[in-house]
Amino acid sequence: MAIKPAGTLYRGKVGMWSWVLHRISGVGIFFFLLVHVLDTALVRVSPEAYNIVIESYKTPVVGLAELGLVGAILFHGLNGLRVIAIDFWSKGTKYQSVMFWVVIAVTVIAVAGFTPMHLARVFGH
Amino acid sequence: MMSVTIETPNRPRTRKQANWEKYGWLFMRVSGPLLIVLIFTHLVVNLVLGDGIKAIDFAFVAGKWADPFWQVWDLAMLWLALIHGTNGMRTIVNDYAGQVKVRRALTTTLWAVCALLILLGTLVIFTFDPCPAGASAELLASFCPAQ
């Protein structure tokens, strides 16, 4: 039986899953960015055109998706700082696992704080 | 264990400068923290403060871009986010696209889209008129003469 290596940064454990999440969140944010530049460009067409499209951001379905977007951005940004710490800080690899859970905790807390406020606006009148 | 000694390496490393890939790697780590400041502030100002998403309309954007501060802010965000995102997508394409032709086609498409959106966004920010003539007054910001 093959011995599972322990303590590697990128295989199997937190290091690998943070890498997977970083990629998935990055791709998601990228495609949103393409759409977001295009919808914002509508301000150059007419106030009516921009307002019609931006109204769709206030619908329940898109409103809920925005929570995912905000969560993805928070995770990707904070985990990016973790990657920088791993690359440039001498103790980065030692604390990479702790830093991952800090990233997750801060992301969850921030999204939990934002959710009621945002949903009240999306579902309220 | 015997150590292997290569008497005369047939391809000695002659290049003295770092390759392009290193500058790409560095760019991700320099633009990343800048984007955190730019985008996290963008999210707080547009989605948390005031009425959040409910308040966003043409007049809201006009109010921001009437101020050169937010023009420069959004311009920096546009350029850095698109280059950071496109370079990240390029990295993923390099990892998963097996065939050279597929990889080249995808990478070229990515950079073309990136350049196009940077150009479009930059033009929009700098040619934007917060109070366009002929627009109905109720859609415009309170500082517009039509109001």
C-alpha cells in the first residue's frame, strides 16, 4: 500500500482544496467581470438602457446569486493574501493551514453579516 | 546512493534575465492586494452603505463619475481586474489545454477579450456625460440642470 505523504502543502489536504476553491472562485469572478463591464458600459447608451438592465440585479434570483459572488470575491481575495504569505513570509508554509481556516472564518462572518441586510433590500419593498 | 555528475551539460543555462512568466507571477501578487482595496471598497460603497443595491441606477453612477476620484478608482479597478483575471484564466488554460492549437486559440481569445473590454471601459469612463441632453429629468442626478 502506498504511503500517503503527510505535511505536503498542495496534495490532498487544506492546501489542495484551497487551490481548487481559488480556481473555481477566480473563474466565476472573471465571467462576472466580463458581464459587469458590459452592463456598466450601458450608461454610455442611455439612462433608460442602464436602468432596465441594472433592475435585473435587484430581482430575487440575481439578488441571491450576489451573495455567492460576494462570498467568492471575499474568499479569493483573502486566500490570495494567504498565497502571498506562503510565498514571501518565512513562516508562511508553517501556518498555511491555520491561515486557510482564518480565511474561511472571515469570509463566512462577512457574508453572514451582509446577507440579512442585502436580502431585506432585495425582497423588501 | 551514488551521485550523478554531469560532466558537460549539453544545454547550459545562458539566459541571465528572468523570463516573462516571472513577471506574470509577480503581477498577480502586486495587483492582488491593490484589487482587495479597490474591490472591497467598491462593494462597501455600492452594496453596503446607504440603500445598497436598491440605490443603484443611472443617477447613482453619474454621481460617482462626476467626481474624478471615482473615475480614477474605477479605471484602476477595470485595468487591474481584467489583466489579473485574464492572466489567471491563462494559467488555467495552460494547465488543462493539452493541444498546442487549442491552448493558443484560447489564450489569444482571452487577451483579445481583455483588450476589448479595457478599451471599452476606459472610453466609457472618460466620455461619460452625467447629465446627457434629452434624457428624461427623473432619471438624472439631482445636480443636473435638467432637474
